[in-house]
Amino acid sequence: MRAINDIHDPRLVKALAHPLRVSILSALANRTASPSQLAEELDVPLPNLSYHIRMLVQLDLLKLVKTRPRRGAIEHYYQAKGPVAVSDKAWGEVPTLVKEAMVAAQLRRTGELVDAAAASGGFDDNSSVLANSTLKLDAEAWGELSAKVQELYKYAGELQRQSEKRRTDSDHHDEIDVGLALMLFKAAPASVQQAVAAADGTGRHKRAGSGSRSRTRKRTTA
């Protein structure tokens, strides 16, 4: 299926017309789930969620992966057919309300992914990486960094494809579930960051004597 990269593509407009559909696409981007599982996860009534699932299937954005008997009925499991790729130009034309829904859904999914990994020791491996930084760049450097981040995202997908045969040959015994969260955004002014820190009770803005604006955690052997 071709990537949806035109804001005028009716599939994109319809898919993003409701925040719940954005949440469903985000939740099914890299896994399979049934409507009942998603309804519980997203805390919405099952009939409502099932309706939006059907809409996304009709829009060719979700695919039925498998079915199985459950409690005298047939349960259906779905997965996103591919990432909803929106070009920079198209993103610039997306209505603000739709952008907010997309960002909120992605941040929620990322938070759930990270929280689950942290709770299960996912950051204990020596090769795990946890880093964040605020930078001062000009427009040219901002564009170059954006291109590199997108390049890394595509490279990760290519590594998954390249490793598929090896994982199959080993009967998935050496398979590793990997989480990768990439974010690049224009940071809020320092005054706003301080206000947010004060509001959530962390008091991080009160710390003094720190000349670094970057935090990095890389597990290494002693």
C-alpha cells in the first residue's frame, strides 16, 4: 500500500478525523490486538471501538491478521498495514486539532511502552540507551538533524527486515523485543519548562550549579 503522504488523500482525512482512530492506529503500529483488548486498553466502550476498527479496515489502514474462538464467538485480531507516513508538506497542512490528537496518541503510546520496559528491567541491558538533550541550533542544523533522525528510524526498520530470516532460522529463540522512541521537537522556552516543573512538584528548576543541559544514560560494563 502506498504511503499516505497527501493531506488531501481522503483516507488520511477520514482516518485522522477522530482522536480514537489515531489512538487505534498508534496502538496497532507494531503489534496485533483484538477490539476487546483495545477497548480495555484505551478505556472506551467496545461498540464504539469496533465501529472505528471497521472504518480503518474500510480505509485500508488496518488488516485482519487472525481469528480465534473465544467464549462461543470468533475474536478478530488486527494490525496496522503500515506506518501512516505524512510528508513534511502534508504535516504543515494538517489542522491543529488533528495534530494535537496525533501527538497525544503517540505520546501516550510511547509512555506506555517506556513504563512497561522500565518495570520489566528493559533498561538493565548494557546496550540500552536513555538520553535527552536541549540544543541551540540554526535553521540549517535543525533541518539536518531532522533528516538524520528520520534516517535512523528507517535504518531500524531495515535492520528488522534483515534479521527476519535469522530469527526464523533460530525459531525465534534469539529474538529480542526492542523499543525505540525517537523524538525531535522545538523545546519550550526555559521559563515554560520551569513552570511545568514547578506545577508537577518536581522542583527541578530550583536546582543550581548545573552547567549541563544534557542528560545521557548508557549502560556500560565496568
